[in-house]
Amino acid sequence: MPIVHVHLIEGPSREQKESMIREVSQAISRSLASPMERIRVIIHEIPRSDFGIAGEPASKLHP
Amino acid sequence: MPIVHVHLIEGPSREQKESMIREVSQAISRSLASPMERIRVIIHEIPRSDFGIAGEPASKLHP
Amino acid sequence: MPIVHVHLIEGPSREQKESMIREVSQAISRSLASPMERIRVIIHEIPRSDFGIAGEPASKLHP
Amino acid sequence: MPIVHVHLIEGPSREQKESMIREVSQAISRSLASPMERIRVIIHEIPRSDFGIAGEPASKLHP
Amino acid sequence: MPIVHVHLIEGPSREQKESMIREVSQAISRSLASPMERIRVIIHEIPRSDFGIAGEPASKLHP
Amino acid sequence: MPIVHVHLIEGPSREQKESMIREVSQAISRSLASPMERIRVIIHEIPRSDFGIAGEPASKLHP
């Protein structure tokens, strides 16, 4: 019954997120021998100003 | 000092979320003998496209 | 498909945690009209030394 | 490689969040002897209606 | 800079967890075009008594 | 009412964690003008084998 939270800087397209959900679920299923239907993947998209890397918001590092 | 994070697919009304906060807090208080004023409940509403179930976004399963 | 994470200071008995899982799940089910079988509740028990309240570990506040 | 999630009621300005990211990262770096460039801080801004305190949404407590 | 938290019922072997970390990281890297070295995966192993499914701890469902 | 979760590779001493709780709480209080008594800091210590960096567990990178 694996539950996955993925935190990303905002930006990926709907297609990228859809393929990420599928590939992460398959990776979990394969490596843990867990049935696909039990896996949940929750994406948290974070604004660049709210994601701090090395003490700075990502919006200042990669403007 | 219980801290609760609830992750939901977006959609519930303001009244539903308000009653959920109250009922979950009471459930925690009752079962753990914890004073209500110490309990925090944080709701994370997740878009259907960002909540993966069995390898697919919920937006494809229940369009 | 609600997913709940509860963070507690360590200590509750197995019976308290079991009744908490049941009561929180019922509270979510009732307030959000969500089927019980879709609800997940994950308990994170935190040592007193690792739970900070007002700048101090709980182990110093309630020794 | 510390990873920090900060959950706030929505409202702080961009400048406040930027200084919070910097100061929290420095606090972690100093107290754990961890290099700044390894630290990540993710801010989750929560609407007042979705942050429950003592069984009530913050929007009812501090309207 | 994706950060992934995986919550599992305790039990997988060290080898299974190692291959899960690798495969999930590759899945994220591929689907989001994100460099491997920026990806973090944190595993939270949860005791069966602390993982509630449909209102019951997993320890009662699959004893 | 800020709630902070810090995820660390296991290892820091009790004194380091105590000073981290204090310094992070002060950093939050200062930057967000939030009263100390409302701040919570929860530490999640993660075994080296369960913390993946760039696709490998930290136990393999820094044995």
C-alpha cells in the first residue's frame, strides 16, 4: 500500500506529470512487488518563490 | 500535540471541509485523550490531474 | 481517496492508535461522503526529543 | 542533506518568505554543521479555511 | 529538484529499498527531464499497527 | 501557526537537535513575525539506507 508524495518546482506539463505518475508507480510496483492498484502518487507543485535551494528561493537562482 | 495532514482530491465545499476539521479533531481528542486546543489539521487539496491512483491521474479515471 | 498523516508524540497504546485510526477514518468518511475503504491513515510517532514546541523539545517541557 | 517543509497560513509577503528561507537554512546549517548548498526548504502556503486550530478553521478564529 | 517521500508498510529488504530508490529516481528523471543528481528519495517505513486501511490497522487486516 | 517538518539523515546528537529546534523556531519567528509559542518543529530522522541521493542510498555514497 505504498503512498508517494512528489514535490516539484511548478512547470511540468500535464503530459509530463501523467507519465511521471505512471512511471513512478511502475517503479514502485516492480521493486517492491506491490500491486499497481494499491499505489497512490500525490504531486505537490511548488512555486519557484517557495522552493529554497541553498538558502535562496529558486526564483532567484534560475530567474 | 497532534498534527494532522489530510490530502484530498479537490472538490469538497467549504462546509464539508469545516465539518471535517471539527470531526477529525474530535476523533483525535477522544481516542488519544488530547485536549482539542492542541490539535492542528492541515488540508492539502490536490488537483485531479496530480493525484495518481493505480498509475493513472484521477482526472482520467473519473473524468 | 483521502490520505491522512497523523504526527504524535510517542506514547499512545496500541489500542489508542487502533481506535484513533477507526474514528478518524469514520470522521473523514462522514464529513466528505467518502467510502471507508478508500481512506488511508498513517501514524508517525515522534520521540519527545524530536518534537519542538515553542522552541524547546517536548522532552524538556514535560519531562 | 536536510529537507525542510514549512506549513504556513497564507499571507506572508515574498520578502518575508525569502528571508524565512535564508534564515531557516542558516539555522539548520549552523546547528547541524551541514553545508548550506545541501539544504532544501519547501513552503506550503495553506488557505485560512484549510488550516484547523482546535477544531475550527483559522478563517473563523481570526476572520 | 524533485523531492520524493515514499511511505511503506515495514518489511521490504535492504535490496528492495535500494532498487526502489534507483528505479523511482530514474522514473522521475526520465519523465520530467530532471538530472539524477538533483533527485532525493526519502523512505518512511511504517509499522503495520500504524498504517490504517479502511479504518483498520494493516496488522489486523493481514496478520 | 507555522508547522515545520525537518527530514535528516540519522546521526545528530541530542544537543544538536535541541539547538536546531531552537534556532529554526527563532528564524521562523523573526522572519514571519510569528510568536514563538505557536511554532512546532518535528524532526524525522531517516536511516542512511532509506535516504536516496541521486539514485543511491546515502549508505552507499558515504559508507
